[in-house]
Amino acid sequence: MLKIAIIGGGAAGCFAAANIPALPGREVVLFEKTGKLLQKVKVSGGGRCNVTHSYTGLPELLQAYPRGIALLRKTMHRFTPLHTQRWFENEGVVLKEEPDGRMFPTTDTSQTIIDTLLNCMTRNRTQVFLHHALTDMKLLPDNTFELHFSNGVVYHAHKVLIATGGYSKPDQYNIFTGLGHKFSLPVPSLFTFNMPNEAITALPGLSASEAMVKVLGTKLSVTGAVLITHWGMSGPAILKLSAMAARTLAECNYQFQIGVQWSPLTNRGAVFQQLRQEQGKQAASRTTTAQALATSLPKVRHFPRLPFGRPAGCAAKSPSGSSYPRCIYCKRQNHL
Ligand SMILES: Cc1cc2nc3c(=O)[nH]c(=O)nc-3n(C[C@H](O)[C@H](O)[C@H](O)COP(=O)(O)OP(=O)(O)OC[C@H]3O[C@@H](n4cnc5c(N)ncnc54)[C@H](O)[C@@H]3O)c2cc1C
């Protein structure tokens, strides 16, 4: 009997089990330390599970994870997003593509994905043992593995697939380093920026849809939506930048400076051109300059709360008496 042990009942472990069909003379056993399978999949994609992406161009996809291009290239060529789509469609899951290319089940619930994986595992007669945390693993002279679990169970396997996800503490990898495996030290990723004492935190709720955020002193930058919060900055562009710069930011102990270009308009001439266009539209539609600008610049209604000094030569006052950083009142070009 060929015994295959899968350690971890998350997306990776269950997808592996779903792809190992039952065969005479083969036993597949999945061990999960908690009391439930696929817990992260349940909350993934805001509960809808972003299954894959509609990208067919692999170079583009690999660029999205700059620290792992070499590692991922081979794997992604063998199992592309198109393979993922076909795999789920073969199992009866209908996927839909959103305008940004993300693909979700049409049911809009991750339970569809969970049910599909569990059904496949049942069909494959995968044996599942919950509340079994692997604590030690030995390679025996006959090239089989002896697996020890926290509840005292010992299991012997010919093949072991480790799908335990990531651990936050380096010593949690000790089970596997004893067998000669090497790990890169884990660092935080996908976090918001904490910016205590920065004036910008006076503007919580202010957002820009196409800001370019750069970690100064590096080549790392991301363009996308940025949200100012009462503690600093958040939003998709910040989260993505934190992932791309994860190791760089850990190395400088999270003491770094960013530069933000709030508008996709890259120079003064372009800003004025947009302003003139918006002024033209404004005259026709009776919208205010502030409303018109909100399409391409952060919402100017928040500017009065910025603790910046008034530009030299500008006598304009907001209704509340505070200074404006930009002269939307006196309209002098050299203020912009
Ligand atoms: C909020 C959120 C939203 C997300 N949204 C998406 C999305 O929409 N689309 C997407 O593709 N990805 C998404 N992700 C990422 C995705 O969920 C993970 O990449 C994926 O779940 C990782 O799967 P995994 O099987 O490698 O690890 P995990 O899901 O972490 O599973 C590992 C399993 O191993 C078990 N385990 C650990 N140690 C042991 C041990 N010693 N013995 C036995 N069992 C053990 C754990 O209990 C766990 O069940 C999201 C993640 C989060 C947190």
C-alpha cells in the first residue's frame, strides 16, 4: 500500500487531495491541526473567493510577485490561471470575470469553492483527520517517513506533502529544517502604513483613485487607490507596496519615507489643461470647480483641514478662516 500523507487542510492541501484520485493500493490521508478544513478559503476574497485571474500573459503575472519570479516561473507554466479556470469549470463551477480581471464563482460565495474541493476529496476517498498537529517528522533508513502528531498518533508514510501555509515564527519551521529543508525568514506583508505625527492623518477618509506611491531611495512604486486613515495610509496601492517592499521595509526596521503623486496628471501643464476643461464643463453643468476636480485629484473639500501654510501671495480664506494649500479661490496659476 502506497501511503501519501498531506499535512495541512488549507487551499493547498485540499487542492492536492482533490487531485489525487483513489486507486487500489493507494491511501491518501490528510492531517489538519484545527477542527476545520479550508478556513482561510472561507474568508478569502471578502467571502467570495477570488479563484484566479483572467490574465493569460504569464510574464505580466510573474511581475506582480517580484520576489518570486524564478521560483514561480516553472510552476506557473505547468499550471496557469487558464488551467485553474478549466479545473473548476470541469467540476461544475461557473466563474465570472470582474472588470479588473479577477475571477469569482458566479454564486459570489467561497462556499462554492469549499464544497467543490470537499466533494472531490470525498470522490477520491481522501481520509481526513482533524485535530492532528504534526510535531515531528523523521526520515527512516527505508526512505519512509515517521510522522508524530500532538495527540500522540504516529503515522508512517511513503510520501509526505507539506501544505501548512506560512508560519510567523522561524522556530515553527524546525520540524522541516531537521530534514534539510531551508526557509527564508518570514516578514510581514500586506499591511497599512502607520504614520504617527504626520500632518496627513488630519484627513481621514480622503482617497485618491490613481495615486503613485514610491518608497523613497528605492525603485519600488505602485499606482492605485490610496486611502488616508487616522493612523496613516491604507488602500490597495499601499497594501501592494507593502508586499512588494516587504523585505526592504523589514531591513530598515520600518523607518522609511514615501513620496505620493496624488494625481495621474504628471505635470503642471496637464493639471491646468484638466482645470480648463473642467471649468468649461462646469460652466455648462453648474458644478463647482471642487466637484469637477474630484474626478482626477483627491477631494478638495478636505483641503481646509490640512495644516499647511497658505501659499505666498494668496489672500484667500476658506469660509472657516483656515488656509488653503492650493488657490482654488484666487485662481493664480503660480500657486499650483
Ligand atoms: C482575508 C484573506 C483574504 C484572501 N483572499 C484571497 C482570495 O480571494 N484569493 C486568493 O487566491 N487568495 C486569497 N487569500 C490568500 C489565501 O487565502 C492563501 O494564500 C491560502 O489560503 C493559502 O493556503 P495554504 O493551504 O497554503 O495555507 P493555509 O490556508 O494557511 O492552510 C494551512 C493549513 O495547515 C494547517 N497546519 C499548519 N500547521 C500544521 C501542522 N503542524 N499540522 C497539521 N496542520 C497544520 C493550518 O491549520 C491550515 O489549515 C486571502 C487570505 C486572507 C487572509
